[in-house]
Amino acid sequence: MERVIISGIDMHDDSLVCKTGCSKDEPTTNRFGNSVSGRKQYFRHLRRISNAQGNARIVVAYEASTQGFCLYDDCQDAGIECYILAPTKMRKSKKERKTKSDETDALLIFEILRGHVLAGNKLPSIWIPDDQTRLDRETVRSRLDLGLKLTVVKTQVQTLLKAHRLSKPADVSKTWTKPYRKWLVGQSKHWPALATLTRQIASVEHEITLLNAEVEELSKSMRYAQPCVDLVEKIKGVGLLTAMVYLTEMGDLSRFKSRQKLGSYLGLAPSSSESGQTDDRKGHITREGSSRVRRVLCQATWSHVRCGGESAPSYERIVKRNPKHKKIAVVAVMRQLGVRMWHVGLEAQRRGDVFGNEVIQAKEQKVA
């Protein structure tokens, strides 16, 4: 049997707790710093073990987290096989969840990886986006985050006005119009807290304007131009920001083999609790995958229904059957909209050979 060096890593901000063993041997525990020098020390440790076993293959894995892909990239540069595992797909017993520690987490990853390497068990690994997709995601995510910040600050303004029993004048019909903002500026002269909030609103709106231009420029790039145009033009209710969030978060759309796989990835599939004689017991949606995509799909769904899109009859049919099921109707249309965007975007990506020749060229340039 081929000897394989297997290492499971529990990664933290400043440390790497590693369980490392050779094939069926008992693993040993080591700690390294989560820094450039610490990761290099870890790689040297793995190579020493590999050399002692006759240049054995090295395979490592760790859980996906806010730490990003730095460790994965370093492993790739060092020529070490690395996988990133999805925490939501790793099975843990109640006892394991209650006795959590760095070493037990590293051991769990080690055992899952060893089962994959030696027995061919399915590995709950995630798709790794290329460098350009990661950069594009950050731009679009920043724009979404600013929208949330603006909503929070506006809510703070409304709360402050209610707390001091201030209401807009009768000649101002709607909030956040120019007359309303002018009235707020006049009130802020006597309320320092209100003045601070109004300045924050102006600042965030200025940043949103700048990032809107960045997102629009990104949508015109080679890999997004045709898919983005198709999504906006062919699907009612889908705007530029929704299309760019969908394309950057989903990445290579060809990795989804069916609409069922796509719905599961989006977290819009119903949860299941079936056992014994009970074989049709469904619950709430799983809410797995990207919450950002679900957020923009929800917003696009309301626009899609108001504009009389293709999925609007589905919404009306569910609501007509039971008026209390509006949320269920929204989720149903969200799933239909997500699947339709997948079909349209996939066709456009294939026409432009996106994530095909581009990725190959990027790898060739990196090797050169």
C-alpha cells in the first residue's frame, strides 16, 4: 500500500493545530504559528516526515473560515495537496459538539481526510475560486455591505426622532426625499447626535456612488460582460447589482450538474427529517450557501413579481391557495429565479468560454 502523509488542521488567527500521521498510523499533534514563517515551518515538518517514508505523498485539509485561502495558496505554491472542507457538511455527534477543543477538531478533520485518501469516502470539500474571482467578490461584497450600513444609520435617525417626539412637517410627504433631508439638516443644528448621523448618511451614500461605478466597470470586463447583460435583459426584476452578486458568488456555473444541486447550494431546498415509516417530512429551507445571494434573490423576487415576470403566476397561485403562505411563495419564486439565472448565466459563460481559457491562461502565467 502506498504510504501517504495525512494532516488535519484546526486553524485560528494566530495558530495551526495539526494532527499528522502516515496512512493508518496514529497521528501526532503539533502546533505552528499561523503566519508566513509558521506555515513554512509546518511545510518543512511535513517534508521531513515524507522523506522518512520515501518521499510519500502529502495531503492536508482544514475547515473553511474567515481566514480565507492563504493556507491553501501557500500549499499550492509549496506543491502540497490541500483541501478546504465545508463545516456545515461535516458530521458531528452531540458529544463531539459538547467536547469541542482544538485537538478534537483537528482529529475530526484528520479522520475525514484519511477516510477519503485510504477508503475513497466522499470528501465535503468546497470549490476554490481563482484569484480574480476573489478580488471581484470583495468589490461587490463591499457594495452590499454599504447598503446594509446605510439602512442601519437611517433606522438610527428614525429611532432618534421618535425618542424625542419629532415628526416631519405636513408639507413633507415622504421620508428621505430632498425636502425631508433639508428638514433634517435644519433639525441637526440643535441635535449633535442627529448631525452626526446625517453626516454618516452623506458619507455612506458617497461611497455607494463610487462603488456603483466600480461594479458597473467590473460588469463590462471580459468574464462578466455577456453573462451580466443576459441576466439583466432576459429576466425581469434582475438589476446590475443582483446580477454581479450572483455571478461573483457562484463563480463557475458549470460546476452545478442539476437545478436540484443548485437549489441545495443556495440553501433554498427544504430540510428533511425522515425515518422509518415517515418518508415525506419536510421542514424549513436549509439556508446553506451564500446568504448574500439569497438576499439579492429575495429583493429581485419582489421586483420580478411586481413586473409580471415568468414566475409571478407561481407566487399568485400559492398565495391564492392560502394567503398566509406569502413567505412560502417568495421562497418558491426565489428558487425559480435562481435556477433561471443559472441557465441564462451558464449559457453566456459557455459562449464566452468563461472560467475555461481564462483560468488555464492564468495558471500558465503563474507557472511561467
